Amino acid sequence: MDLCNRNDIRALLDRHGFRFSKSMGQNFLIQGWVPRDIADASGAGPGVGVLEVGPGIGPLTAELARRADKVVSVELDRALLPILAETLSPFPNARVVPGDILKTDLPALVEENFAGLTPIACANLPYNITSPALTALLAYRRFRTVTVMIQREVAERVCAAPGTADYGVLSVLCQFYAAPELLFQVPPECFLPAPKVTSAVVRLTARPAPQGVEDEAFYFRVVHAAFAQRRKTLVNSLGAALGAPYTKETAARAIRACGLAPDVRGERLSVADFARLSRAIRAEAEENR
């Protein structure tokens, strides 16, 4: 059975009485080069354990299982479980876990399945959970790489540089935890049913947090505040969004202490700039308490 052949897919789905769910963002691949190239890019190989999110009918799972020592796929749609039992039967190193990746205990899952292996994550992510799923995978900090296929516009935001129109909270969040690379695009005609947008594959390679970040929660509170009103200067955005004891005056002093222009906007700050700024804001607030 060719898991990327349109006729084989339709016969498989009809045999199991499966119907696509719009709410789950289900689009199955019908071009074999896509899962092969994603699996190649992911770093799957000997000594590696792969966590996959949303295997669908299993074309990417199969490619990962051909390369890695073990693949564990978390699938939300229970209607796909008997299909996956059939399509993945040739791969004893592939396991499907029913569940919601946003509610999954990642440490427990990795510890149970990947002892002695280097964990990576790989997924054709449903568009409607891209940001929270990426956040969960990256913030866990155990995956050497996270390789995902997502909407092209979101991929461009993930990889965007400071000062560009696409740069925002998602850019800072992903680049805080990892170094992202936009690898290649996947057109709509590669899917059944075809989505209305182009997809892209991004690989995020884990890296240490910026120096000086002692409180990640406060760091991201500052980031969210900085982008809350993009048209406002940074001092006004922070003053309006952070609240006491982090006043507008506190923000202005911290911005000066970091050597930033008084009229700078949040979109100009790098991940490291935000680290210095969040530390300076806390220091200024403590000093003037």
C-alpha cells in the first residue's frame, strides 16, 4: 500500500468508514517526496527516538520508523487508530499513543519510550494548534530538533528577523529556545483535501536560553507587553501592559540602561535584547520600590 497514493488512501479510508474532520485540520499527504524529505531533515537515524504529533494515516511515521530506532506518535482522532494499526503493522518500532499533545505529559512520555535514545520531535502540525504545540515541544527543552510542517506564513514568522514585518511574539518565543531554519515549501496540491494555503517545513535546533534570564515567565511577560500594541513605542507599550510596580517611568529607565533609543519599538529587539531589558526592568523596579 502506498500511503501517499490518492487511490490507495481513498480505498483505505472507505474500508474503515473514515471521514475527514475539518475541526481537526486533517489534510493527508499525497506526494511521497514530502514525508521522505521531512524525515531526512528531522535528523531521524540510529540512536534517535522520535516523538511525532498527528500521524494521520502514517506516511511520515513510516519514513521516520525506517530511519530512527523508535517512533512514538500522539494521535487525537481515535477514528484513525484502527487505520494506523493497519498501515504501521510493518514497523514494530512505531507506537501510536491516543491523546492530545497539548495535554500530554511530555517528560513521562519521553522517559517511558526513549531511554538511551536522543529525543527529537517531528510533525505535520494541524494549523489550529501550531503555536501552542510548538511552545510545548520547545519549552520542554529535551528535543535536539523540532521539525514541523506548518502554514507558510507562520513559518515565516517563526524565522523572522528583528525589524521585519513578520517578527513578533512567536518569533521571539521560538528563537528563545531554538535556532530555526525554513527548509522548503509544500504546495496545497500535495494534500487531500487540498488546503487553501501553502505549507512550509521548519527545523528548530535547540540552543541554551540567552544569558541572564533567571525568570522565563517574566521574560515572556515583557515580550508579550512589547508587542501588545505594535504601533506604540516600547516605553508606552510596556507602561500600558505590565502594570504596577512596572510603570512607564520604570520602563523608560530600563530602556536607557540597556542603551536603547527612547523611541524604539518592540519589533526592533532581538532575543538577547529582551533578556537584557527584562533584567533591567526588574532591577529598576526593585531599586525604586
